[in-house]
Amino acid sequence: MTNVLIYDAQTGSKLDSITRLFNQRAFVGLPLTFRRVSAADLLDHLDEQTDLLVLPGARAGTPYRTQLVDEKVERIKHLTQNGMQVLGICAGAYVLSRVFEYTDHFPEQGGSPQTKHIRDEPLGLVSAKAIGPDPVLQPIRQPDVTDPWSLYAAAHVGFDSSFLSPGSAAHLTLSLGPSFYDLDPAQCRPLATFNQTGAAAIIQFDYGQGGGILSGPALEVGGLDLLQFVHPRHHGNPARMDVLSKIENSFPVWADMWGEMLTRLLPRQSAHHEHIRRNMYRRPRLGK
């Protein structure tokens, strides 16, 4: 059995970051397992023993909407209804929302920005509207293909006191992710809000006996020693260094956030919750 499945849409995503989070922090010293899966083998591994399915960032959500269809969607909904948890980050959060709007400011074919208005998304487990990117939270600029960090901003969020200690706040990495609106209070609730706009940044939802968490910020991009992931030619870029500094200074709250999130996303692994919380403070070896 595999406890956590990380979906690989085989396009631009942050798979290495989310893999490091489980491999070098959360699951160290624990009998818990994770595996990357794609559209080709998802149904071979997604079953009643799966605790958590992760849909990380991918290009504008399109791969999820074309790959996770028919039997795959039905399997995800069935298992979530029966206790599985789902974590949607950035693009994953867009498509797990019943309604979403995404503006592509730099379409591949050129031309003016294009906004997708999606209603009744087939994969949408959550009665909420995801809208992004918000230029108030993240300056919209042409990405530098040689520097993934050119798409990152440091968004300041405050956490709900039901989630983390009262007054907890942090800068989290934002990479064109959504804000959440029109939440159905019978199904979902905010865990964090963007301080600049007051919109929900992270939400938790129920779905039958299961549920999950959706996040606009790219939560997997965090920790310490982040400069190793920036190409040396960009080390002198003031904007990059400002984002890195804010993210690294938020490490204690980021670690607390992941510890609490994973206890909620792995309710069937309660015997390991305290170990997971402690693991989030690990400092992985450089270059790994």
C-alpha cells in the first residue's frame, strides 16, 4: 500500500519540492510511503488504502482537466467520499473548486490576456470559487524561462486561530495561485487569509467521510537554505533575494503549518502525528 500519491501531470510543476517535503522532512523515520503517479498508472495505485492524494501545481490547471476524466474522476470522488483526503495546491486548487476563473496573462500563442471561466468543474469537490492570479498579491510580469523563481512572490497570510496559534502569520510562496470566494459554510472553512486582500488563501473542506485542503500559495516551496535552488546568475537579483528572505524568515510558522496540515490530511495515521510535527523542523542536507 502507498499512503500518499503525488500526481504528476508531466508538465511544469513543483514535483521536486513536494517530493523533498515528504522524503526529507515529514516521513523521515516513519513507516509511511509516498509515490508519484501519472494518468497512465493512477488507477493502478489509487485505492481504499490511499490516505492522501496530492494535486500540486501544474500549468494553468489544463493538464488536470484533460487527464483526470471519466473513471479517474469517479474513483477520486468515491474514495474521498469514503475517507480519503485530497490536497490541491495552486493549479490543483483551481480544478478542485466547483467554479474557477484563471487569467493567463501570457498565452503561448501571444495576444491579450485570456480568462477561463469554468462552471461546475467535473473534478470540483469543493463548493467555492477560485479566482487568480490577483495582481494585488503578485505582480504580473513576463516569466524568465531560465529562472523559475521569477514567477514567485512572497504573500503575507494570517492563520485562523482554529488552525494555528492566535496571531500566527507568515510569508508564503505564491506562483499565480488562486484566492477563494463564495465558500459554502456547510462544507468548507478558511484556514488562512491574504492580509492584503482579506480573501481566503487556504481552505479546508469536507466531502462525505473524507475531504481535504486547497491552497492558493505554493506551500511546498518553503524552508531554509533556499538559495541553492536559485541559479547563481540570479543570486544578485534584489527581487529574488527579497522573496527568499521573507520565505526563510517564515520557516517556524511554515513548519507548524505543515505539521498541522498533515495531521488533518492523514487522520488515519494518528499514531505518527507528533513525529510528523517534529520532522517538519528538520534541516535537510544541502543539495538534496
